[in-house]
Amino acid sequence: MSTPFTRLNQVRATGHGLGLSIVKRIVEKLGGQVGVESDGVPGQGSSFFFTLPSAVNPTTSIADKADRLLDAAKMTGGGIQAGG
């Protein structure tokens, strides 16, 4: 998961392969961890998960977390949009 994109075979798949690396950067920026579970059997898939620490003081940490998310989005070249 540490490499932003590596296609192991020529299977036709949509997307750019960046989703997990972006998630990993954001989750780690927030003090969490990303993991994967797999039986190693081709074609059976894998399960990806993440954990985040609980906020010690939720009223002050929300702004800090928002700042970290914005920084992570800038780091990955992604954007954050609001509205509907």
C-alpha cells in the first residue's frame, strides 16, 4: 500500500489506482493506520480497513483534523469541494 500505483497484471480495470494511497496519507496524517487482510488466493479479493484514534477533546480537535485533511488533500493534489 505504500506505492501509489503498481498494476500487477493487464486486467482491464477502471480507475487510476490512487485511492488507497490517498486514504493511507490522510489516515496517517490523522494519527491512524491502514491495513489489509487477504487469504492470498487469486480472485478471492482482499479486505482493507483503517483505524483512527478517538479525540481526547472533540471541541478543539475538529478544527485541527479539518486542517490536516486540507493539508493532505494539497499533498496528494486532490481537492475538497463543499455544497450540493
